Amino acid sequence: MKKYFITLFFLFTLGALVMGQATDPLVSKCVMNAGPNAKYLKDFRVQLSKSTTTGELRYKAQMSLWKNTKYRFSMCNSEDSKGQLILTIKDDANKVVLSSFDQKSGKAYPFVIFECYKSGIYTLNYDFLDGQQGSGVGVVSMVR
Amino acid sequence: MRGRLVFILITVLLISFSCRNSAKRNADFVFPEADSVPVGEAEKLSAEAIEEISKNITSPVEIANLLQVLAVPYSPDYLASSIDANKQPTAFDKALTLGILGADLGYLNMYEKTGSSIDILSSIRKLAEGTRVGQFFDFETIKRLSLNKSNLDSLLLLSIDSYTKIDKYLRDNERGQLSSLMIIGVWLEGQYLATQVVKEYPDPILKDRIGEQKIILNDLIMLANPYCNRDSEFGSLCKDLQIIKEKYRDIRITYTLGEPKSVEVDGGLKVEQTETSVVEMTDAQLAEIIEVTKIIRNKLITNN
């Protein structure tokens, strides 16, 4: 009988914890990995199939970025993701402001710190490296 | 009939794109003419366009973060403490107040003022339940995180995530007018906070941030436009937003050119932007924005 109640209590507590953390675990993990100086702002859940074309990054979202603010853009991949999440940010004139992928070296950075000095509405373009199929999250934080 | 619909759709699309490309390098930022779209046409804005607009609105957490960077001390005087969540008769009142208190919660969270945040959390819970979106607000976990003071990031994530889910649910369930009200409430309270602080701490960075709101003000008006003829409450709010816009009309935002500088740091990339935006706003213009924001915000929380 005692075992039954302990099991029931355990299940109830677990259930409460799961309910209390309805936020996507990958988002939570990515937010935590940003470090103690980073303060969470937004996240973008990116899930894409393999691309049949090359060129433009496929997932696009707009976001206002403000002068005199230091942002951290973190890219995190699901364990089962085949591709690595990359980000390119363009301003309202469609000029590339930053890219987490260096085409010369072929290196994809897991995060980019961006010191913004021009307020405006920017387009965040996400995709998986080489147009691979993938699942991941892009987290935007502020850093001091 | 079909031809008319196509015409309206093309008109709205053209106007939407003109909004996005309005700020050019080395040119003044001017309000696009999108706000002059007839209400009926603006109503045809796609759900995606509205979602994009809603994402552009400044987070109150960003304003609070800026205040902390500028070493502005916390003050409870800026909060909408007079709001009584039990006395919000209409859906309009509830949704707008939900936004206003959401901004206050962001401010309190950033300054880790847990005692006050519990009161505001209780009000938010009542309002969320009154708007039938209580299921998205994880009150107990947010309360626990607030009291623990141990994990600000989890607290911010959960608070912002709750609001994001509420916003999406409202839009997906044809209650977009409440989503718009919530977003307008968040922005207005953030603007009130910034404008009240700048009176005591006239830091140029904070002044710039207030002036730069011109960039997103039109988007905010676009969110409200479809509902301006819905009822007298919405009609009045739309007029208030136009009054704020009018105060911003002569503020100039110009841009200087530059190429970003990148350097590898700790396994990541650090990019410094060398392009800049410059706000030209006189003290008189700022004073008018401070005043009009205060009048409108106080009117809305008193009406509640």
C-alpha cells in the first residue's frame, strides 16, 4: 500500500514538473547554454526538410534590433538533426549584416554576438548547412 | 467581386512592402503611407503579416535591460499599480491590461523585485483566465521562479513564452483584436516606462530609444487598424495612437554607412556594426512625447 502511494506521489510530482516545463526542452537548453550574462528575448523553432535548391536561406523572421544593444544569437540543433543550423541577418535594405557561416573557411559558428548600432527591423534567415534536413532552435538574447 | 478582391489584395501587398523598404540609407526615416489604408483593406492583412508585425514590437525586457545598463534604479512609481484585475468589464479592458501588466512584469523580473511581481502575477492570472487563455500562463512555475530568484533566464523564458502562446492562440482563434490589444498594451507601458525615466535620467541613449520608436509605430498602428471601427473603445484607442504618431512626425532618423567588423571569440563570432542610426529630436519634441504618452497611458489604466 505504502509503495502504491509513493509511486502515485512520484508520478504526480513528475507530472507537475512536466506540466510546469511545457516550454520546448531544446529551447530551454539553448537558453541556458547562452550563459549567465545573456537574457532571453525570443526564440525561433526551425524545422526544415532537405532543400532541393541552393541559395536563399529558407526560414525567415523579422525582428527589431536596437542601437547600443549587444545581442547574442545562439543556434542549437536537435539530436536527430542531420544539418547544422546557420543564421544570416539582413537589414531592411537587404544587406547582409552578419552570418554565422563563414563561406571562406566553411566554418559554422554556434553563436554570434552582435553589437548593434543601427536601430531597425531586420530579417533573420535560418537554414541548415548545405540545405540539409534538420531541426533546431535559434535563440536571441541580450548580453551585457 | 473577385476582381475587386484581387485589387484590394494587390493594394495591401504593395503597401505592406512599401512599409518594409521605407528606411533607406543616409535618408530620413519617414512614415510610410500604410497607415492611410482604409480600415476595410487593412483588415485583409494576412495572418503571417500580422505575426511578423507583432514580433517587431519592442520587448519591455529590452527597455528594462537598457535602464539597468544605464544604472537607473528600480522605482515602483512607474508601475500600473492602480489596476484592479477584478474590475475589467470588457474583453477590450482585459486584453489591454494583460499587455500593460505584462510589460510591468518584464520590468519587475529584470530588477528581480519578486514581492511586487507576485501581486502582478495574480492579476495577470485573473485577466488571462477572464480572457479564456489561462491555460497558457504557467502561474505556479513563474511564481516559483520569481521567488527563487535563482534563474532569471528561466523566468524570462517562461514569462515571454506564456505571452507568445497567448498571442498565437488568440490570433489562431479569430480573436486577433485581443492579440493586437495585448501587444499595444505592452508597447504603451514600455514607452511610458522609458518616457518617465528619461525625465529624471535624461541619458542620450534612452532619448534615442524613445525617438527610435518611430520605426515601429506604424506597425503598431497597422495592428490596430483592422479594428478601429469595431466599437467606441477601439475607435478611441486608434485615435490615441494617431496622436502619438503625430508627435513623432517631425523626428528625423538618419543613417550612416559602414561595413561590419567580425572577429572570432570563444568559439563564436563577434560582429560589430559600424553603420549607425542617428535620431534628431529636440527637447521640446521629447517633452511632447513624454506628455502625450503619460496622458494616454493614464487614461487607459484609469478607464480600467
